[in-house]
Amino acid sequence: MSDIETTRDGRIVETRRRGGGGWLVALLIIVALVVAAFAFGLIDIDQTKGTKLPEISVKTEGGQAPAFDVDTAKVNVGEKEETITVPTLSVEKADKK
């Protein structure tokens, strides 16, 4: 946290205060105390009543799915044997002298 003030002679002075982290330390201490209370059995929670989901009734009538008329191109897929000449590649390492 910082405060910016202007002095009588026109200088701007910034005063920085360290702080604001105390609440974080306090929160960590509280969390540690609660965890310790559970670990040592000081706090014991038992469920006394089971849960039950609410009953839901859904009534539907009629309805209709959409219909589409689609014309697509016809593709004939076949196979035939073909001989392909594949070039050969020879790689030789250059001699270093």
C-alpha cells in the first residue's frame, strides 16, 4: 500500500507501507486449526438422515421429427491395378580430406 503526497515546496513524496498480508497469515492459521481439529477427533461429523432426489414427472404428447429431401452427387468408387515406376535415390557420403 502506498500514499502519494505533494509537499509545500512542490516535491512529490511516495510513502510505502508494508502490510496487508496479515489477513493471509490469519487465514492459514485458522485453516490449520480446523484441519488439526478434524485430525485429532475434536470435530466429528455423522450423517443422521439420508438424502433423496426429488421426483420429477414428465408428460409428453405428439411431436414430430423434421424430414429432409437431399439430393447428392453419385460417386462410384472402384479399384484397378496400376504399375507405377518409382525413382531410386542413392545417397553417398562425401570424402573429407
